[in-house]
Amino acid sequence: MVTRDFSGEDIYKVLVNTGNVQHVRTTGDHLILRWDPPAHHDTDARVVAVPAHDSVSIGTLHDIADDCGAEDFEAFCRWIDANR
């Protein structure tokens, strides 16, 4: 089973360094990012909010994966884990 225990900083670093995500601003303890979809996605750009917490809950992690256009949650978690 793949790990799902990530900090907000882990998620943020992977998304910004290896994903199609750019930092927009920081609001309180949330990092506000913009996801630009690749050409094969038929969607518009999305806003992704990542809490800067020591541990991100599983529901929030699901929301982040959805906002980033992940089609497979388990693969998204493996990708975060492999690149942090």
C-alpha cells in the first residue's frame, strides 16, 4: 500500500518542482497554486490550495489530487512519494 502521509510542504515542493503548477500566493497557512492542464486534458486552469500543515488529511489530499487533474489517486500518491 502506498503512503498517504504527506506534509503540505512535501506536496507543495513536488507540485511546483515537477508538476504543471505555479505558486500564486500564500494566504494564511495555505499555499495557493495554479494548475495549468496539459494539452490532452480538456479542462481549464484550476486553483489548488495546499495547507502548509505537518500532515495533510486524506480528504484534503484527495481534493488536491482532483484539483491537479489526477485520474488515479494511488498513482498521484506514489508520484508525490517518489519525488519528495
